[in-house]
Amino acid sequence: MTDYGIMFNVLEGGVIEPIEWSKDQLQPDRSIIVLDESTVAVYLWHGQKQGLVARRTALRQAESLKGHGYTIGKSIIGRDVKELKEIDARKIGRVQEETELNDELQELLDKKHKKLDNYAITFDMEAGAPSAARPAPKPKPKPQAAQASKPEPKTEPEPKPKPKPKLEPEIKTSPSPKEAETQKAEPKKVEAQDSTTQAKIAFVMVAILDHYDDIWISKKDNNTYSVEMMDGPICTFSISDGNLKFSSGSFSGISKDIKTAIQKKFVELNKLLR
């Protein structure tokens, strides 16, 4: 069976556009996705100038292609892809794994190939367009049940109208002034707690941004928050009963001086809530 490939540029906002298959597309200010059936893999290559947000956005698109492939006409390229290989150009030559993956990608792009329509390529020089290669499975027709003859409707005598029940007026009791004040006061407490929580999260961000310009914060399923930079995680924390707690291992990937400065800044900002 013929294998196909296609290359994408990830634009701002996460839009992917098919581009010409070429090593020249690997530019410092780009994130490039290579979908290749011959290696059953998706390659995600980040240029040196790509920020953390752009990298995260491109990663989501690459994961989507890995899971669903890319549709051209009536066929799907990469529907059987099993692996996602991410490459950071800043680590090439310094990190063995990144260097080996980059060499693998360069070798793939150097292979002799045949260009087809819609920016698709194949390494089979006699192959045709992908529209005939991997057609999407046709839905099986649903069996139709035999139509049964409809029975003639029976005429029934109209029922006599029932007498309307008498409704007794409802007596509504209004809450006392003290109860009303209590009911109104409760939502304010919840709102104040939410504002305090949001403020503490913001204080962590402000303290970290004094030292790192490009960070990413995400909320996990277990109600914890994770902060990362391009070189890796910075810290993880949770908030319970208004108290912010950093998890073990937080700030272990940065210098002690910066860690101390971040924590000191957070304590200073936290005093504004008192």
C-alpha cells in the first residue's frame, strides 16, 4: 500500500495550513508539523524563536492530527499514525534525544519524493493522488424494517368533562427582615472568597513574571495550578480554604535566588489582602 505525507505550518491561533514539502520550511519563527505514513509518525518541529504559547498551540494541533489524520477529498492521510515526535530546535546538538529526532526528520525530508495535489507527497514514484489510496470507510446501510399495515383507528366516545376542582388560595409568608438580610449576605461571602482566590493566583503570576517573560499557566483536573516556562515547569500550587500551598518539587528547576525572590514578592503582595 502506498504511503503519503504532508507538511503544515501552524499559524497564530492554532490554524494549520498545508505547505510545500521542503527542509526550507523549518524557520526559527515557525512551528512545523510533518505527517508521515511511512514512519507512522507525526513530527512537530519548533523554531528557536517560538514562545511557549505558540508551542502549546502547535502541540494541540499535532495531537489532533495524530488522532484523526488529515482529510483530502474522500481520503484520510495519517489515519493509522501511532506516534508524536516533538523537536525543539534550541536543544539540537545539546540534548541527545532532540538531536536524534532532528536527524531522523532531516533524513525523511531528504528522501526522494513525488509531489501530488493539495501539497501531499509520496515516496512511491509511480503512485497516484491520495484520493484513491486510503478512502474513508463507507457507512454501512441500515436495514429497513418491513412496513406493517396500519390498523384502522378505532372511534371511541368522547369522555364527559370532569368538574373543575376548587382551588384554595395559597397564603405566602414573607421572611422576617433578619432572615432576608442573612439570605442576601451569604452570596457576598462566596464572592469575596472567589475574589481572594483569584487575587492570590494573580500574585503568583506577577511574582514569576518579574523573572520570566514567557510563562504558561494551566488548571489541572484535581484543582491544582501548574506554571511552566519554555525550559520546563516552574511550580505547582493549590488553594484550599483561602490558603495557597506550593506542592513539593516546586521551583526545583530554577535557581535558589530566583525562588526566594518569587516567594518574597508573593508574601508582600499577599499582605494587600489583609
